[in-house]
Amino acid sequence: MEQELISGTIAAVVYQNQSNGYAVIKLDSDEDGLITVVGIIPAAVAGERMIVTGHWTTHTSYGKQFEAEFLERLLPDTTTEILAYLSSRAVRGIGEKTAQKIVERFKEASLRILEQEPQRLTEIEGISMKKALQMGESFRMQVGVRRLIEFVASYHIPPEIAVRFYRVYAERSMELIHDNPYLLTRPQFAASFHMVDAMALELGIDGEDHRRIEAAVIFELRYNLNNGHTFLPQDKLIAATAQLLQLPERSICEALDRLCEYGDLVCDGVRGLTAVYLPEYHEAESYISARVLHMAQQSVDDLPGAERFLRSIEQEMGVEYAERQKDAICASAERKIFILTGGPGTGKTTTLAGILSLYRRLGRKTLLAAPTGRAAKRLSELTGQEASTIHRLLEAQISPQNGELFFVKNEDDPLKCDAVIIDEMSMVDVLLMHSLLRAVPENATVILVGDPDQLPSVGAGNLFSDLIRSGMVYTIALTEIFRQARQSLIVMNAHAVNHGELPNMTVKDRDFFFMKRRSPQEVVQTIAELCAQRLPKNMGIAPADIQVISPTRKGETGTFSLNMALQAALNPKSPNKKEKLFGELIFREGDRVMQIRNNYDMAWTKDDGIVGTGIFNGDVGTILKIDMAQDAIYIRFDDKVAVYDSDLLTELELAYAITAHKSQGSEYNAVIFVPYAGSPMLLTRGVLYTAITRAKDLLIMVGNEEIVAQMTANNKKNKRYSGLRFRLIGEIPCA
């Protein structure tokens, strides 16, 4: 296939995938006029000049196209090209009007002024020194980032990784990557080891280079965090790394010894195993166990007994507490730490309300928190007291120096409270618990609330289970299902499933229905009809109050396919609604979307004008407006609005249908669960139980009864390597 070289100026960017850099552009070529160019063209901007090497192809739908294989970017040099480039908002803070003023004043020297003498921009009326310097910094970063993006894109490394790397290392980025490409695999950059390894070998790094082997060892440990392991046995780690690199185990052992000697890894003994930890996980387990044991051995001596207040609390709440509920309320005044567990209908919320009532009478300041925004909102609604996410409670921030997460609140600046109550503890991992306990003042009480039968945390460790199973933390388990809750088939079926019994799917006209469907097409069609027509029309349930939950993301009944179908049914294409294409997804005004990773820097504005930052993994919102000219997507999350640009769309996905893991911590008026297909790892009792317990008023299952039976019977829980329980019971020293 004959290669050609074409030079020209980008006239328009038709499509840009921010994740992989693939783009479709209209290029005003110097010889052939306007042509279509496709390929990896990361961060393409109208007005940009480039030299493209590639070949001509003919697309069945779009006709003749030039497929780019290599490209060289050139900054525009004529006033017309510079104006088009700056007007495209390539430089933050410069729009069409400002671009016009800059080019009118500095003409062909405009870009040189931006890069080398940005202070001269103050010669233009309306541009302050601060703004001028910000524009210059933005331009320099934009040029540097683009060069870095082009370099790593040739090795299939996503543009957003280059952006994160450049934010930390700036002008040194290219030099550092050439010297040690494996820096890109550090957690704050999160490049795939396999991609970086291919790049490193191509750049000439030897297959037995110590940097390669050490990076691979750390990669294996970080990769296995996703499987819930806080450590790996040394022999398994060595074998896995040797297989990954196709090197002898001797080389891996030597690298492991060096990493432990330098403090990059920590080795410890766990029940006859040599356990290899990343330092932060070893520190987390050690600190948690030491602090929890210290708290468990203390009592709250300065508070009067709670028994004298129980009767008045019952009168205030209009309830009569069961004995275990009374025990929990009393424990809140007597112990520095205790655990409260219980499934649906067992009175956890009523008990919490009693504890809060007691604390008000005792004048104790109490902070409430949960792992996710939706769980915190639910906790606030149930208790009538403000609750926040744990991250917001601890004032999470991203370090501008290294891009890593840190918390403002810690032992040097602790929380100002007498008690901290954390709900949905099964979702909390060891790193978050470590940070939380560091911020709890010495004299405060900690109450951990949750359902141990829910799915374990996405993050590594068996935190909640380890705390309970150790027997070292006073635990009250609420097991009695109260009379009112027994009227709910949702509650009764949740407990049945939890005990390995099939749910009752034959009773009609209650809050639980099963709809058998034979094919995935029938499943999807039925769900779309339920959400768009039948439930709103027959039961008065608005589509916004319905959440579809699937065990899996993939497959014909996974969340991806369901979201496509539900978007078409609930928010179809319309000339009155703007939309933005992003890879295989279309984001449309009116869509329900979910934030899928923590973004601590995302700015938002509340309805009352209060501003702040932070949109977190699991937050669900609605797209209010898409402004194509400004590259702005306005999304409402409860009472606040955040503005996204195209680069941030990688952090969003449609949320008409979500997985059981993503639903954890939330409650919905109506849930449609899809027991139809999936891998055995996902078709488990825990997933089924979690999905059922998300429903408040109505649960409909659409799928296959055999899958329900399979999930009920499958109580297999993936083994997680964790040392916390053994530290708590004294088999391993806490520090």
C-alpha cells in the first residue's frame, strides 16, 4: 500500500475519542483542498497545521478517506491560521473575542508572545497580569502535552495518561519517560504495564533490566488489589511475575529483595506465609489493628448510663425497642468502638435514630458519613441529620505536586466531634479506614454500621468481615425481622436468599414480581416497556424512580446493552435535544449518567450559590444542557451542577442500568433486576441479595428462574489475602 505525505490545516474536528485519540478531521490540504483524515490524532484542534503520512482508503459509508499512520504537528504561522487555532479554545481562557484581540495586536508573533512573553498580553484592554500569565502557562502546557500525547499515542497509551503525567512533571516529562518508561505505571498515572512494557522494549530497555523487573513485581501486586488482596504470598508473586516477563524466578527474587531493601515493598509473616505488601497496605493494616484494639480496650467513663434515657427516647421515637436495640443504644454511651449489623427490616435505622437522640441529650457532637454520595444522602434522609461521604468528611484533595490523593483531616488536624458513625461499612476498604481512624480524635466514639452479607468493598481487603470475625470489636447483630417488615415480600425474600433459600416468586399483587422471559431480546424489550410505559401508566412510578440492575456489564442483558435500549426508550434522539458522540456512547440532554471515578477537583455550584469541588464514584446525575460551542456539558447531581468538557467524558457512563456493585449503598423506589446470564463469578448469592435489598417499594425480576436458583445456591466468595484479622487476634504484631 503506497504511502503519501500530505500537509494542511485542520478545518474542523468531526469526531474525537478522548480515550484512545482516534479522530476524524477535515483537513484543508495544501494541494488537494478539503479532505477527510482518520486515525490516531490526539487532541486535534481546528486551525492546527500538520504533516500527515498515510494512505488512501474507501469507507463503505463515508467514501474516500486518508488514513493517518504518522503525523507531525506544526504550530500555525499565518494570522488566519493563528486566529482559527486560538478561536478553537485550544488555550484555556482564550475564546473567539480574545483571540481576535490578540491576533490584531501581535499578528504573526501571537504564539511567540504567548509562550515567551505572556506579560505583554496586558497591553490588550481587559487582560490582567494574572490572566495573561495563566494564558501563557496554558499555552505552554498545551504545546508540551500535545507533543507528549503524540509520542505515547504511537505506543497505544491513552492521551489522558500523558496529560496526568505532564501535570506532574511538566517540561521534564519527555526526558523522564525516555529514561524510565515504567514511571507511567505508577498509580497516579495508571498506564497499562503491558503497553508501557512494549514501549520500553522498543525504546531499547533490556528485557532483564532491573527497572523492568521491579515495575512488573509492583504491577502484579497492584493488579491483585483489584482481586481484593492486600498482599500476595511471596511464592505466588514470584511465579506470576516470572510468567509475565518470561524470565527465571531467580531474577524476580533478586528484584524482590531490592524492593524490600529500599522500602518499596514490605515482607511480613502471615500464618506461615511470607506476605509481600505494598507499603501503604501494610501501614494501613498495622495502624487499623493497633488503633482498633486500643479503642476496644477503653470505655467512655465520663458519660452517664444510657438506661435512664431509654424510655424517653422510645416515647420520642414512638417505638418500643427490642433488647438488642437497647443494647446498641447503651453501647454507644459506654464503648469507644462497636459494630452494629443487620439486614433489611431488622431496625438498624430506628436504632441509629435512638443513638442520635441519646447523643443529643448528652450534648455529644456526632458526625455521620458513608462511602458514597448516594449512601450519605440516604443516611441523611433516614436519620434527619446531615451526612457526608467519608472523602468529603476528611476533606480529600489531590496534590498539585504529584497528583496523588491526600486528606486534610488527620491526627494533626482531627475531626471536631465526640462520635463518628459510618454506615455501609461493607463498602469501606482498608486504605479509607486507615485515613478515617487517623482523623478520629482520641476521645471520640466510632460506631460502624453495615450488613456483612452485602458485597465486599471494591477496594482491597476484608475490612468489615475481619473486624467482626476477629471477635475483638464488640458487635451487636440485629436479626429479628419486625412485624411491619414481614409484610414486605422484598424483605422476606432478601432474608430467604441470604439463608440459601429460593425467594418466593409466585405471590401476585405484592411488592415483588417475577417475569419469565426466554430470550435476551425479550428481556431487554420487557424492561424497556416496564420503564417507559407499564410502570408509569399502571402504577404511577416515574422512570426517574426506577433503577435497572444487572449482575454484569457485558452481554446482551448487561448494563451496556440495557443502557442503549433504555436510552432509546426513555430519552430518544430529538431535534430539540443536543447530543455528544463519545466512542460507542451517545450522551444526550436529559440522560441519566453516573460518575465512575473520584474526581476531587471537579467544580460544582449548588442551587443556593455555594460552590465547591468533588464529584465521586457512583454519583448519579442528569445532563441538563450540552453547549457544543463551549465544549461544556452541564450535569445536575442532586442539588448541585457541574460542568464537564469532552476530556472528562471518560469519567461518565449511562446509568439507566447499573451493576449490583454500583448500586450498593443506594435505595430506589423501584428496582428491576435482570437474572438472565453472566459468569459464575458474578452470579452469586451476594449479588442477588445486594440487588434485592436496593428496592424500597417494588422489585421486579425479569429473566430466568434457573439463574435465580443458581445465584441463591452459589455462596462462593472469592478468597482475599488479608492480614488484618490475624493482627487483631495477635498472631501478627500490629506495628
